Amino acid sequence: MPSAIRVNGSYVRVLIDWLDRYQLSAPSLRAAVQRYGPGDPVPLAQWRELLQRAEAVHPGDGRGLEIGACISTERVGVLGYLVAASDNVGQALHAYQRFEALFYGIQMARISIRGSTAELGWPLAGRNSPGLLTDETAISALVSYMRQLAPSAPGPVEVAFSSPAPAQPQVYEAFFGCRVIFAAPYVRVRFPAAYLDIPLQTANPSLRALLDRQSLALSSALPGGQFFALQVQQVILRLLPAARAALADVADEMAMSTRTLQRRLREEGQSFQGLLDRTRQELAQTYLTDVSLSLVEITMLLGFAEQSSFNRAFRQWFDLSPAKWRRNQRATMPPSTASA
């Protein structure tokens, strides 16, 4: 399993939700989970250890299924909102595949269709599994989240894990409502291809298009390996439209002091103000290419109090006004695109 894989602190807190749902005290486990701020990257090995501690609190096969079933949009961050804003199940799964790296730090999922069956699988990982407990938690979270978004949709027709079978495989079949295979070549979920066309109750095309643009800008703004800076940038992205992206706001959102946040950014060669400015620059250019967004709307999305402040900042970045930049871009577009 690639060492770059990690999850974020928001996702790890699903353990708190599980403890609460099953009325389990586990003070030491709660303390261990709460040490991670919502934006902290959590290496896979540490996530696996937390899951093992959870299983020790309440032993038995299928504990990861219970934990994953506690998933919610707030626990999966930008990726979750992208999925939730999709029009149908197929679009949601493609959004998951496309932006998986924002969540796990690496993109491995593959979607394929064979006849009447569609598959979401992780063939690149093969049998290099972090263990059944970790895998079952992830697949339970995925299936449970899709059940929340499309409650009328049929369940999967097959789930496969690359780990050996547990003592009670029937627990897994009962949870997923289908055949579950163990010791498979790779982890996968299969379901009817017709499932892809089922509309989501949360469908919001405008939100999905906006989040798509934000995530693309977010993905391209930083060099690889700067995981903490990427987490800070995700928080900035979330807070910008509410004009709450000051250093103190971001530090508070990430449950750390401003000094700690600045120190950890310096360790990656970044500064908070520089990161904020570059994030706004990337987003500004992305938004300005969308003719459906007015300059006032862009000003609000970028967290500026008034348009004059945005205009002033943009001139400092690019030595011309946002309106002039947009006109220049439209002049270089094909006629059909520029007039859209």
C-alpha cells in the first residue's frame, strides 16, 4: 500500500460519532482522536491503529462496518460536497474518482462497466491491503454515504475484499445485502449499471460546478507533498465565501494556535498570507473564466468585503483589473465559448 495514503482529521472523527451512537465511553480513544484537528493529515498507519483501538473497545467482526456507517458529509469535506452536489449516482462516483486524492492524498479508484454491471475498484492497490478493518470501514463509509444520497437505489450486487475471510463472514453479507468475497485480487464494489442513472435527492448542478472549479484550482495551486499546506488551503476555501479566512479564523477551524499553524506552514516553505493570496489568485482566475459569475459574486466568493478591495488585490497580482483580464481571456476563446 503506497505510503503517501492518509486521511484527514475530519474523517477520523467518525470514530467519535461511532462511540456516541453506541454509547461507548472510551476516554483514551476519544482523546487520541481529538488530538487531530479537522484539517490535519493522518497517515494510514495511525488511522489503522485508531481503528484497532476502537475494535478493542468493542470486539467483534464487522466493527469497521459500524464505524463507516456513521459517515456524514461534514466528515469527508470537499470530496463529500462534490459527491453530494452531483446530479445522479454515476456523476457522484466519477466525482469521487476524480477528486479522491483530495481526501486520501493519492488517486487509486477505477470505475468500469462490464455489460449490466458497474464496478468501483482499487486494482492498483491489489492485495497490498492495510487490513480488513481499514478496508471495511472505507467501503462501509462509501456505501453508507451513497445510501444517504440515494435511499431508493438498490444496494451493491457484490463486495470484495483482498483480506482473508473473518470468522463471521455472514455479518458482512447482512450489512451489504449481497455476496461478499474475501481473498479477492483487489477491493471492489459492484452494482447494476442502471444504478448510475438514479438521481440524487441532493442534486444541485450549480453547486457541483462551483465546487468542481474550486477543487481543480485547489489541486493545482501547490506542489506535491505539501500535505499540511493543502489542508490549510482546504479550510481557506471553505471559509472564504463567509469572509472568515483570516489567520485566527483558520487556526480556530483547525483546532490549533496561530503560532502552531504558522510554524507548520514554514516547515513546508509556506506562509499563511502567501498561501491565502495564491489561493485567491487561483480561484480568481478560475472564476473569471466563467461568464455566469459577476464580478460582485466573485468578490464575495473570494471573501473580499467590497469589489474595490478585490480590484486592488487583483491589480497587485496581475497588473491589470479583473474586468480587463476577463476581456483579454474572452478575446482568446473560441466564439462559441466566449459568448456562452
